[in-house]
Amino acid sequence: MVSWLEEIERREAAARAEISELRSRMEELAGRVAEREAVLSRLEITRETMTEILSGEGAVSVDEAAEEVPLPVDRSGAGSPVGVRLVPQWEPGVEADVLPRSYRDVVEVLQDAVRPMRAHHLCAALGLSTDKNKVEGFRSKLKRLVERGWLAEDEPGLFAWGGARRAGAGAPEHQAAAGGRRRAGVGPGSRP
């Protein structure tokens, strides 16, 4: 018969061995987690950098006056050199296909929209993240399109396609819907 002291010592030794094994596995898993986090961080930085480059955000212009000079549109898809204006000024007859893909998608969604949209709704419609910080970054893209005449922002935060308004070819259903809301005392950005 085994004494109770020997049984306790045996169980303590087994518990210590199991703890040692678990700590070893925890260190291994912590190392693997750190490696995967480093990979994820690099991928996120790469995605943000490429999005910035392809959308034209953060392009450094050598001469601000050169930005106003019309440049030929590069449709090769090879990207844009630093300082070249990626979003040209809208003019009648100019189609959205002159825009970089990310801007073109925004314009096409708003051309099809029945009413002006908010930035977070546009993000959702385009399949982009609706996290607050991502939406705020996207809003700068919308403001750039407003500044260059592609979009209109009749009320703060409400974006609509601006090309038709500038050309005087606004859709009658848009004007009738907007007029109906005004008569009812409800703006397009109001919530019930």
C-alpha cells in the first residue's frame, strides 16, 4: 500500500510536469502569434499604402501651379507619377472612365443613386469598411470629387453626382423627390 505522502508527491510531480509542458506550448504559441501579427501588420500597411497610391491621396506635387495644367490621361493602368493630378476637373462630355478605378466606382454608384448619400452609406455600397476612421478617410476622397466638379454636396455630408447638375440635365425624379421633402419640412439628411 502506498502512503498518502508518496501519492501527494507523485501528483505534485505530475502537476509540475504538466505545467512545464503547458508553459512550453504557451511560449511556442506566443511566438507563432507574434509572427502572424507581424505578417498581418505588414499586410495592413501595404494595403493602406497601395490604396493611398492608387487613389491619389498623399501625392506630393513639386509645383502646385503644375496641378492646374491639364495632363493627358494615362489609361495604361500603370499608375501615376508623383505630383500628377489623378482626378481631373469635370467638364461636360467627360466620362467617369477618365478617373482612377476607386473614384470611378464612387461616381458610378452616385450616378445610379436615387438620392444623395452619406459617406458611410457609400462605403457600404462599395463594399468598403464602415469603421469610423476608414469612413473619415473616404470622406476626403468625396470632398476631392466635389472640389473637381464630379460630385455635389448640396447639404453638409450628403453627396450626389454633380456632373448632371452642372450640365443642367438633372433627373426630374430627383428634383421632384427633393421638392416633396422640402414641402414636408424634411431634408434629405433627416432621419425619422
